[in-house]
Amino acid sequence: MSSTIRHRPPRAGSIAARLGQSRVASRLEGEVRVTAADLVDCVAEARLKVAAVRYKVEGEVRNKAEKLKSRVSVAAEKLGDEARFIKSWIDDPLRTGSVTPSSPALARRMASYVDPEQPGPVIEIGPGTGPVTEALIERGVDEERLILVEYSPEFCELLRKRFPRATIVQGDAYALSTTLAGHLTEKAAALVSSLPLFNRPPPSRTALAKEAFPLMVEGAPFIQFTYSVISPIPRKGSGLKAFVSDWVLRNIPPARVWVYREAS
């Protein structure tokens, strides 16, 4: 019986096969690792971008929500002030004189004629709910320098809450020396008035000015707004020099500001 020698293909477990497979596997494994690392980096970068966009969107939403909340609060407060003015006007129209508080534009115009560098207190008569008071503070007048003379007890209570460092005096501005007795320790740098002067006869308006100027330093302004085209303080024989602004059209109704000083 003859024996036949058969040549078999190398088994998978042979050294040559293993060596070839290991090289291919090593290359594939390396490529897979690189691809996986790139994928991880891409995913991480995408997550960072998503997080950044989300943070930006959330921040914008928060900012818009805060602005809206602030606007609603300001609107509610404004409506509250207007409601207070209407009630005060109904209760006593001769003293209130207006159904709405002064606009920010008018308040800033009035405050612009006050020099914050001039030492001494600043007297405000008829401040109402405080729009001119706020403008004076924005102008640079320290709140502690303000002496606010208001006739309405309700407005006085509101002013004490809004301007706790100011001096709030409840009393009659047309008896200014008596009302300010014990509150004014030095001469004032300015007097700002939102009183409805035309609700009073000319002698009362003249008397108010004559009583006010001795309470102020020389050259200090008496600042008064009006809806009228003529001077609210009679000028004939007053011994005052006056300046009048242009119309503040952003106030309803439009108003002008008169600035009086004693003639030298």
C-alpha cells in the first residue's frame, strides 16, 4: 500500500497566518481608535455648542423677562401715581391743579436749572408723588439735601417711602417761612415749585415769591412750571428777572419752565 503525502493549507493558527492577521487587525484597531476618538471629540464639541446656545437663549429669556417685569412694575407704579393725582384733584382741585404728575421730560427740564455744586439745601414745594424729586437726584443733588413741602398727607406718606433720606414736611407752601420753621437751618441753594399757581390770585403768587427769596442764597433760582403762556408770578413791580424755557412738548399738556432770580 502506497502512502500519499498530502499538502494541507496553513492552518489559521499558524505563525504566518497569525502574523498577517495581527498586522491587519492592528491597523484596523488603530483606525477604529482614531475614528472613535474623533467621534468623541465631535460629540463633546457638539455638546459644548448646544450648551453655549442654551445658555445664551436662557440668558436672553431671563433678560427679557426681567425687562418685562420692570416695565410692568413701572407701568403699575405710574398708573398708581396717576390714580393718586386724580383722587387728589377730585378731593381738592384748587390745591392739586393737575390730574397727572409731571412727565420725566418736564421733571428733567426743571431739575436742569438747579446747580448741584451750589451748597445748601434744595427746597421743593408741591412735589406730589416725586417725579421732580427723582430728577433732582439724577441731576446730582444728594437726597439728604432735599426738603420737600407737601400739603397732602397721602403724598407725604408716599414720599417718605420713596425718599427716606429727604426731609418731608407736611404743610402749606403759601406760608413757607412758618412751614419750614425748624427744618431749614441754612439758606437754600434753589427752590423748585410744582404748585398750580394760577389757582391762586396774583397777590398770593407774588407773596409766595417774596417769602421764598429771603430763604435762599443770593442768586438762587425760583423754578416754576406752567401750562400757561404767561408768567405764573406777576412780573410787574416784582423786582425779579425771569427766564422762560421753550415748550416741553413731551409733557401732556405741553408746559414751560420759568426761572426767577432777584434782580441785582
